Amino acid sequence: MCALSNFQVLKALVAPRALLTTEALGDLWANPAGTWHTHQAAREAYRFLGQEERIGIWYRNGGHKHGWEDWRAFLDFLDWQFRGIMPAYRFDFDPFVM
């Protein structure tokens, strides 16, 4: 089994609970494009359970280090999931679409 399959299965096992994956577009060692693919695959489990809005992904510019921008995304996602406060941005944005 390849690493991609391992991560998509791990993410799918979280369903139907809330899951946010964060990634930096400049962190090439972390494979941002591969992270998108695992998100797409795991989202199918959420869709099957009727909970597609409970899985999200957040990309930012920059490298490996998490910062305030990431924390703000986490908190906005939590507010949306647990308090019903709609975020100002989407948590399913595909940065690889040209």
C-alpha cells in the first residue's frame, strides 16, 4: 500500500467528525499536491455519510512553519463547525486549478 493510501484512509477514519488539514504551498517536502489528493479521497467517506461540510483543507503561501494565519484558519473552522459561524473563505479551495 502506498503512502497516499495510508493518509486518505487515516483521514477517512475521522469521518464524520470535523477534520481540517493545513498545508503550505511552499513546503514541497510535505507534498501539498499529494495532500490535496488525500483530502479529495477522504472527502468521499464524508460525502457517503452526508457530512461533506465537516472536512476541510486550508492552504497558505510560505514554508513549513505554522503561524498566526494557520491558527486563524483553525479557529474559523472550529467556529463554523461548532458554533455555526460562517467563515469568510472556503475550506475546500483547490489551489492547483489553473
